[in-house]
Amino acid sequence: MKKILLFCVLFASTLAFSQVTMLTTNTTWSGDETLNGKVVVNAGVTLTIQPGTVIKAVFKSDPVDASALVVAKGGKIIANGTAALPIIFTTEYDALTSANVASGTYVAPNHNLDLGGLWGGVIVLGNNVIGAGANNTANIEGIAAGQTWTNYGGSATDDNSGSLKYVSVRHGGATIANGDEINGLTLGGVGNGTVIENIEIISNADDGIEIFGGNVNVDKILVYNSTDDAIDLDQAYSGTITNAYVAMGEIGDNVFEIDGTESTSNPVVTGSYTIIGVTAIGNANVAQSDTYGHWKASAMGANNNIVFKGFKAGNKIEGIDATTFGNGTLTFSNLDFVTTNTLASISTSLTSDHAEILSAQAPGSGSTEEHFYPWTAYFTSGKGTLSVEENIVKTEFSVYPNPFSNNLNVSGQIKVEALKLYNITGQLVKQNKNSNSINVSELAKGVYILEVTSDSTREVKRVIKN
């Protein structure tokens, strides 16, 4: 296993001792890598992470020394995994290797996905506009003060900090400094020249993803078992989040925590976000009863096509800023609550113009979650149910042969209405109706997802073409 070279930096007034590696030349990671202490991608430097790389973070007994990857303002990260070869950040206690990933195994056998706080997380800082302070720059929370590489924010409207695709961040959230835990993925002042898509955050001991200002867009993100908020937006974030899937843990706080500007400049910097296409799965065993979300002071944005289901009875929305909601700069539409509670008990602000109560998830609503089936730890480990509708029930059947060559068959115990085969990117490549068999001889070798529909039930299985 490769080791990242370290050097020690003494911070007289803030930290007694901390391990920091400054990457000052372009660097490439591949295979199995070790993240020991804080690794900082300096301004003007690019860190490239090859598909299928597994980065294991070393646990630190003193949490202020927690391992973390920081992309400083002006630096870049190019971490472009694929659905077949995702890039995985995890703990040193995880047995998973890059060889496992290459063979299609994305979670090590008997690995506990529910542990958090074993290292820090991934932090990307940019030069985009933020709504913070008098000069609209800030130092990222969770890192001790006094370091130039903690600063973010500026004036670049299309700032480019690189690209993150098919990246899974697991078991982070250790306390870094000043009593602050780090988020699974932190984006500070990151601009829309940056690509963030197909991201998974697993069991982070703080927020899943937190975005401080900037206008970066995030497409296809799955957050499971965060102990604080799943999606946290601050400092006048003005980008768009699409296709988000959230599964709450027993001690999670909110699906959303959204605040507005913290700018004291003249003029004050404001920004309006967009969230569209979310499926949020609650946890009935959670202690608190206000986990749908918290829209705080000055929150400005549009919230559309969000499905909440499986939440504790009596759950409520916290907040909804009266000023921005009243003047129409904070909007809600097509919110579906799958619950027996009334809308009035969920929120005194929302009406039937904004939301409705349903007994089951409506087809086509929420996130297009099939994007997450082939590669995420949440779904490939069996944590998640492979369905988008509340009334879809798992049916016991077998698929054979698997791996297959020419024909793929479903056991004759059920009457099949349709077979649909998707490739690893989620594209429908073959289908057959009213048959228990489908011929796939013309397809290329690789991993596919088979969807079997029978009466009112549906199940999805992972299959391999030889």
C-alpha cells in the first residue's frame, strides 16, 4: 500500500501538533492509497485520482489531528470514477481494496457501514462568491485558524475546482478543531465550473454534505446515516441540487438545514438555491420529531419534487423563514409526505398549494434513484430497498445463469410482466414483456441491472454478462 509522505507543522497558538502534507506539484493517486493526517492540494496544483482507487484514512487518537483531504482555493481535484470503478474514501479499518473494486465488490464482507467519526472528510475550497462577512471570504470551519489554505470565497463566477464523479466518502466526521466535526463533503465557495455528480456519503458523524456559498451544481447525491444534517446549505449558496436520495439514521438531525446570507458587506451578498428531485427516507426510531428539515433565517430558494416517507409519526418541519417565505423568495412545490399525519401538523406555513399527504409514493416522484443501484455501498450492501415506490414489495425469485452469456432467465415461480435490463450507467438496453426469459447475446460483457416486474411488485438484481 502506498504511503503519502508527511511532514510536521507546529502551530504554536492553535494546535500543539498536527501532520500536514502540502502537495506542491501535480500528483496522481491510484490503486490503494493511505491518507495520514491532513493532505492539502495547494493553489495551482492538481490532484488526480484514478477510477477504482481506494483511499484509507488513518485514525488519530487526538481528533484535532484527524486525517482529511483539503483542496485549497486555486487547487484542483480530478477524481473521476465510474459506476464500475468508483473512487472510495474510507477508514483504515475497512478491509476493502482496489482489487475488490475492480472485481465489482464495493463493500467488504461483514463490514459495518454504520460507523462514523473515524477520520475527517473531503474539503474543496474555491474562489466563487459567498455571503459571509464584510469582504465575502471566510476560513472553513473545522480547521484550526491561521492557515492560508483554509480560506475560501472571492469573485470568480464560474470558478473551477475540478471534478468529482462516482465518489463514495465513508465513516468520516471526526472532530478536527475548535470542537467542530468535518462534513463528509464540504464545498466552500466552489463555482459552477466544478463538476460534482454521483456522490455517496456514508455514516458521517456530522453533515453529509455542507455547501458554503458558491454556485456549484450537485447532481445525484446519496446520503446515508449522517448524525447531523444530510444536506446543509449556507452563506447564500446559489447552485442547484438535483436527484438527491437521503436515508436517515437513528440519531440524524434534519434532511435539510438551510440558511441564507451571513454577509455584512455593502451591498449584502444574497443567493437563491434550487433543490429538485429528492427522496428522503426517515427513521421511525429517531429521538427527535422535527427531522424533515429546518429552513432558517434568510433562506432563499426553490424546493420542488421532494418525497418524505418512513418518518416518525408526528414529525414536523422546523422553521421556514417568515420573511423570505412571505415575499416569495423561499418557495415550495410538489412536496409529498407519505404519512398519516395532517399537513397542518407538519407545518403551519405549508398549504395544499405547496404539499400533499399521500398513502404511498407516487410513481415518477422524488429522486431517480436507479442511478445509485449499481455502485453505491448503500444499495450494493443491501441497506437500501431497490424500489422507487412505497408499494413495491420484494418477491423471492432466482435469476439464472448468473453470470450469463446469451439468455437470462427468471425462475418460473412468478408470472413476469416485464424484464428490463439496464447497463452500468442506468440506460435501458434490452426489455421483454410477458416472458421469463430475455436474450442478450448481442450485449457487451460487463455488469448490468435486471428489473423484474410482476403484478404490483418489482425487484432489481445485479447480473454479469460473460
